Amino acid sequence: MTAKPKMQAFNPAVLPMEYLPRIPYASDDKHTRHYLIPGKIFAAAQPFAITTILGSGVSLCLWDSALGIGGANHVMLAEGPEESENATRYANVGNPALLQRMLSMGAEIRTLEAKIFGGSLPNISFGGGEKTHMGEMNVNATIHFLRMKGIRLVQNEVGGTRGRKLVFHTDDGRAWSEQL
């Protein structure tokens, strides 16, 4: 009797998250769950529950209260080159890109509401004698962007020393975070 060669089982853990199937949110059969990878943007006019894990990075959640369109990003650094690969990881690129995506879906600036999450302050600092934290820089860049565009900030859960798990509903604009 000859031995049958063993085939290695398929392991979905080796795939990037964007290739994994989207599964319904466990506690809510109305919202399809979408995990937002750091440096990416997601927006939808359908009911999605966007989730992500934040440390010093920041998620800007935009919601059009008139049309029920929502979207979020996950920026990791305040500034970077616009031409780089995955430039949406930078707030100076990712925030305008999220706004443009929302506007292209029919959203209007006058009916947009913004929510900001993340920006924890780990023990990583930049600069000479002055302590400037990456999380604080990301939050400040995002708030500056909202002020420049005239978008109303309605919720702000930033800072601290611990990460957060964020959930944002694209259809009704509800957002909440849990500290890790």
C-alpha cells in the first residue's frame, strides 16, 4: 500500500485582511462588518459596521446625516508625501481622500458630522527638548483638517495611554470605542 501524499490545509491567516470574507457583525444582523486596515479608507451608503484597532493612529469617521452615508479612515502619521505607496496612511493625504470619497458618493459638507478616535500617547516622542507625541500630532492634524473644511466635530475620544477598538456604523453614524 502506497502512502497518500499529505496536502497542506488552507490557512486564511496568511492572507491580508482585505482578502478575507466579510462576515455579519456578530451582535447585529443589519450591519455587515468591515475591518479597516491601518492606512486605508472605507465608505459606504449601505449599513456597515467599520471596526479597527487604534493606538497612536487616528480614525476620522464622517457621516452625512441627511443621506446616511458614512466612512472612516485610519491614519498612522500626521504628514507624509502624497506620491508614496499607501499615502492614505498620512493624515495630510488620508483625511482629504476620505472627504473626497464621501463627496463622490453624494455627501455634502454642510450635512457632515465628524468623530475622531485614537491618538493614544505611547512613550515615543519626536523633536528636541519638547515632547511631541505621534498620537497628539495625528489628532491635531485631523482637527486642523476639519476646521479648514468647516466640518462639525461631534465626538472626540482621543488621547490616553491605551489603545482602542472602534466600531462605526455607516448608516446611522453611531460610533463607540472600547479601551484595550
